Amino acid sequence: MAIDEDLRQRVREHLRPMSDIEEKPMVGGTGFMWRGNLLCGVMGEDLLVRIAGDDYDTFIGDEGARPMVMAGKSGKRWILVHKSIVSRKPAMQIWIDRAREFVGTLPAR
């Protein structure tokens, strides 16, 4: 699956003000690590966001959000959001903030 380069560039620009961000290839896309933990990524034409499991049922109902499924399984800590939604700057900010809120609770690696 090809990565949407425009989306990847927009994520890079959005994360630029943050320190300790590292971009890494991952299965099916590109991951953005914050303090050594996966914060978000780009998979095809979707933004992948990492969230708290307790927030899954709330966030999965948002426009453009759907479960990330890998090897036939979906987890409650990963949501994909289509680029048509996160192409709007406020929506990108909301999703990145959600990921930061959870990943900020994890110890640096």
C-alpha cells in the first residue's frame, strides 16, 4: 500500500514544534515516535493515532474514524482517520492532541 505523501508531510509539519519526535518506517506505513513511543503514523491514506483504551468507544464514533485492523484483529488503542477528515487543520490538531494525551502518560523509552 502506497503512503499518502501529502498526508505524511502534513503530519511532519504538525509535529515539528514537538521535541523528541522521530520518524520511522513501520509495517504498512510510517510511524512518528515521541519519546520512543509510537504516537501516530500514516498508513495509506489514513492517519493512525494511538489512544487510551478507555477512550476508544468515544472516539471511534467520530467522523472518518475506524478501527485499525491488522492480521484480522483490531485493538482498542489504535484508530485510523481518513485523510479527508484530518486535512482540516483543526481536525488534525484534535487527533494529534488525543494521541499526545495518552502517549504522554507512558514512560520515555
